[in-house]
Amino acid sequence: MGSELLKLLLADDRYETVKLFSRSKSDISHEKIEDYVIDLFELEKYKDVFTADEVYCCIGTTKAKTPDKETYKKIDFGIPAAAAKLAKENGISTFLVISAIGADADSSIFYNRIKGEMQDAVLDEGIAKTHILQPSLIVAHRKDNRVMEKIAEGFMWLLNPLLVGNAAKYKSIKAETIARALIKLANNGYRAVIVTSDKIRTLGK
């Protein structure tokens, strides 16, 4: 997801500089990139350089990669919440974050609840232009081998044509589609705060 977004931002003449805050240096070398290799759990230490016109927060993990629930929450809740807090403090007026379909702070399902709590924390900052994207299963080329996700992707490929009407938001979605939607949302007057997967697909065409 993040790599797809980065490619689009670098190719877009509206963006002069792209700041990357991540655990490792980007594989892409480009004159627009400012790379900040940091401990994302200590994002607040980098307030002085956390300046921009827009923030795109694409951080996220999976149950398979992060089975420890405390660490999972630090990633999926803690990092986006800290980024939104810094954005507000530094006067950044546009904040976009990737959540997930089914996110609900009152859910009995841990993973849905964490995403819902993250959404609430982001909204509590009151950033003027906030968009929370809720994609369904994301289809992307990944370096790590996620066997169960590949199985799910194959299943969804068969199921997608049957999902119509209100069920359309459950169709799987490509990472590049989400990336295109993110940039479109940041650069127009789209008002919806919560953007469901079917709307993401339309925006990202």
C-alpha cells in the first residue's frame, strides 16, 4: 500500500517533497524523498520535522505478523493516533489514514475494536480535512509470504462478481486503487470522513 502511494506522489507535480517516516530506508531513490528512519513508537520525538501540507498514514500489521495483542495495539492504534496528534499540533490540515472494513470501537472482535478506537482517536484531534478509509481485503504484491491472505484473495476473486448493492463494499480491492483514492481525496472537496471500500474503488478508478 505505502509503496504504491509513494510512486504516485513522486510522479505528481503537485508534490515537491515527500517525507517518509518509517522503520527502514525506502528502496526508492528520488530527489523528492526525505527519509526519516525512526522508531515509530517514539514518533513524538520528531515533532520538529513532522511538518507538511498533508499526512498519509498507511501503517498496519496483521495477526500473523504480530500475534502479541499489546504490540498489535501499539502499531495499529498507537502510531496513527500519535501521527494525528502531531499533525494537529503542527497545523497540518489534511490527514488521511487507512483503517479497515468492520472497524468499530464497540466490537467484541479485538482487531475490529482496535481499528475503531484508532478512528475515534484520530477524529478527536479535529483536523479540518480528515478522511478515514475502510478498505476490504487488500490485494497487493508483498515481500512477505502471507499464505492465508493469498487463499482469501483467490476466494474473493470468485466471490467479487456476486457482491452487488450494499454488499459491494466487501469486494477485495487493489492497493494501487486505494493509493489513487488517497491522492484524489487529499486534492478535492470530498466531504465524507469515513470512506468505505466501494467508495474507495470509485474514487481510485
